[in-house]
Amino acid sequence: MVRISLPFFVTEEEKQAAYEHVNKDVLRAIRQAAENIREYHARQLEQTWMMTKDDGTILGQKKLHRLTRSGCMFREERPCTHLPFS
């Protein structure tokens, strides 16, 4: 069992050695995943958005807001019944 004390630091030499042992396809996939995560969460700051990735994947977010008031209308001569969340 390896115990790591915090804070945990990795030297530049250790990083370089690790990069040399990682499969280049895996490293490319990790970098692409990091970019996708950054892009997705940067857009979450916006109210409503939608984007289409190069592969056709559609991502988006729609901000919904609670109704503060509601009403209804009938064509017949009946009183309007308010909805429970009005």
C-alpha cells in the first residue's frame, strides 16, 4: 500500500517520465476529453444553449423558470378554475 501525504506535488521530471510511458492514443483521448469538458462547462454559464459537435452529437441546456402566476380561458360561459401552482 502506498501512502500519499497532502499536498501532493509531481515534479516536471516525473511528469515527463509518465508522458513517455503513456500510449499516444490514450494521451490524445485524455486531452480531447479535457477539452470537451472545458467547452461544455464554459457554456453552462449561459442561460440556454445548444451545440452540435463534428461527429453530429447534439448537446444543450435549457434554463427553465418557475411560473409565478397562471391563468386559463374557456370558450364556454364558465368561471376560470385556477391551477394549483398559481
